[in-house]
Amino acid sequence: ANPWTALLLGVGGMAALYCTPLYALVPAPVAHAHFLLAGCLFAWVVAGPDPAPRRPPVPVRLGVLGAAIAVHAGLSQVMYAGWLDLPVPGDQLRGAAEIMYYGGDVSELLLALAVAVTWRRGRVPETVLPGLTVRVPGEPEPVRRPRVPDRVRPVAALVPLTPYEYGDELDEPDPADL
């Protein structure tokens, strides 16, 4: 999914619910289910596991998260100030706005941390199978390197190890002795 679409579903749904007469028409369980599902979609799109098909680069996802933070915080402050005409007692509205403000800060901070921790800038995709490379959009073209073992052993090292003068320890034979 597109992060801008997920942002519109999540934060746009909140703004539509609280800033229009829709609040009186929508049952609370339906609104809560929408917020939960839209929030899960937003979290998946912004910080879900990589690689994902057609996923925007990390700076774009962080930008969308920044927009979500701004709208979420602004809407909760408008609610706290009592500028919205909602059929709810003032103390309940302020309490809900506090939960929305501080709870949103915590969840958005965790999302930003999840994105930042998994961000590997300048990473070159590794070969998955011999002759097959993974191409990640937005990253440089992968460099094909021949597969070289971690440690190249001389032919003499292929000779079975035998005990030497140090008791039970096994020593590699000296290539000059072979």
C-alpha cells in the first residue's frame, strides 16, 4: 500500500470523524475498529518488514510519518482546546485529547525508531543465488563479485591433521615438510 493512502485513512479518518457531523452518526465500535485497522496498515506501510514490493525509500516513509505526527498532534490540540462541537462533556474530550496526543507521540516515536533501526543507507544487495542478484529500487546497481570462500586454504591444508609433539593438540603440518 502507498504510505500517503495509509496516512489519509488513519489521520484523515480521525479528522473527518471529529471535525464533521459524522461523529454523531458513527457507532463507537465502528470508529474504534477503523482507527485500529488504519493504524495497523499505517504501521505496516511505514515500518513493516523489508523488502516489500514498490515500497518507497526510507526518507519518503519518514516524511509521511512526520506529516502524520503533525496532523495527529494538531487535531488532538484542537480537541483539547474545545474548538470542536462534539456531543461529549468537556473533561472527557480533554482526557481523550490527552490520550490521543501522548499516546500518538509514543506510537509514532516507536515507528520512527523501527524505521531508523532498519535503515541501511548505501547497502548493496547481496547475491541470493549464483548468477541472480536482487535489484532494490533507489539503490545503486549491484556489483557482481565472484564468490570467494571466506578463507582460501593451501593444498597442503587438505592433508589430514596428525598429532605432533604437543601431545593431544593437532597442528597443521608445515607446508615446507610436505
